[in-house]
Amino acid sequence: MSDASDLNRWVMDEFRRNGGKVGGASEGVPMLILTTIGAKSGKERETPVVYRPEGDRYIVFATMAGAPKHPSWYYNVMANPQVTIEVGTERFAATASELVGAERDRIWEAQKADYVQFAEYEETAAGRVIPVIAITRKEG
């Protein structure tokens, strides 16, 4: 695979072929497909992301694997918080919102404790505070 977009496409194809499960390095890690509207383009954009269940919410992390900048999908959800997610074989409309303060810190610390690579992302993010986003299913 030549770049991140090729890898993302491969992950999403495997996710959809296997009822929401992905193998390899991501085997057993909860993953969803996040569909956003491009902040600049206005086009639909799909991204596979690791999530953390939190009550009736899905929590995702804008790590960009520890890069010094936020991923494009983060800017998309900030510009248009109305998203669609695929979890397992289910697809539904949802709303994204950034968590801040103590709630953000509590969830981030739990994610780092459960998945060591998230602590590594924080170390390599060049001082960037990694955003934590809650996704909530739309009613009706």
C-alpha cells in the first residue's frame, strides 16, 4: 500500500466484508467508519477510526498516529458535526462533539491505559493536545 488513503480503503473494505471486524494489527480493536462532510469540499469523506464505547456514545480520538497536526476528519466534524457512522453491520446518523476539561482527560487517560499506542501518539504529537470526540446517535 502506497499511502494512508490506500491503507484506509483496505481497512474499510475489510471492515465491510467482515461485519465490522478488521484483522492484522487492528484485530480485536473496536473500530468504526466515520463519514463526515468535508469542511472545504462539501463532499462526503470516510475514515476508519478506533473508538471507545462510553454509555450510549462512541468516543473517537483525533490522533493522526501522533502527527503534529489534527487529522482532516477532525476539521470536518468541527465544521459540520452531523456525521454518519458504521459500527459492525449498522449504519446510522449521529452528532459529533468535542469533549473538554475533566471529561476529556478522564476518557483520554482510560484509552491510553487500555491501548499503549495512544500514549505513544501523545508523546510524538509535538505538544499537540489530541482531541477527544463523542459521537451520539441521532434520535428518530
